[in-house]
Amino acid sequence: MNGDFLVRHHDQLTAWLRDGDAESLDAFLGAHHDAFVLVTTDGAILDLGTLRESLRSAGGSQPGLSIEVEEISSVTAGVYRFLERHTVDGSVVGVRVVTAVVEDGLLLSVQETARR
């Protein structure tokens, strides 16, 4: 795994949320381990099933969205930290510091922290 994977992964999420591209959603979800857990910026804990269900109805719901992944660093084997910037039509709507844990080439855990 490397930074290219993380950028491509977020490009797939963007294509689903912005354009409703179902193949991108399938590719995005396919990169997650069965035991995947996401801790959101507001502290909610989502397993893969919950994430999948929350995304299913979100296709095309965010026109103009772009998600940029920057400042990727490897903390230790299988653990990455990066900055995730969300923009809509060029205006920043959210910035997060993200820590991702990878196991067997799949995302096992993601922790998002909002940056103000």
C-alpha cells in the first residue's frame, strides 16, 4: 500500500458522491476489510455494513465535490496519516486529519479528526 492507493480510494468516493458512479462505489467498498471500523469526526463508530448502507443512498448527492488527500505519511507498517480536504465548487467545506490502518492490503480502521 502507498499514497497512490489512498488518493485513488478517495477519488472513487468522490466519483460516487459527486457523480453517482456505481462502479466507483463498488471499488471503494471493496477496499475495506470485513472487520472495518470508521470513527467519524463527531465520534460515531461505523462498521462496514453501516458505512455501506449510509453510502448507498448518497450517490450523486454532492455535486461539485472534490476530496483531496495530502501530506500522506507512514506512521509505522500498515498505519498512515494524511490530510483530507473536502471542497465544493472550489470552496473548502471540511478538513480532516485521518489515520488509516491497513491489514492484508485492505482498510481495517479509519479515524477522522476535524481540523478547524
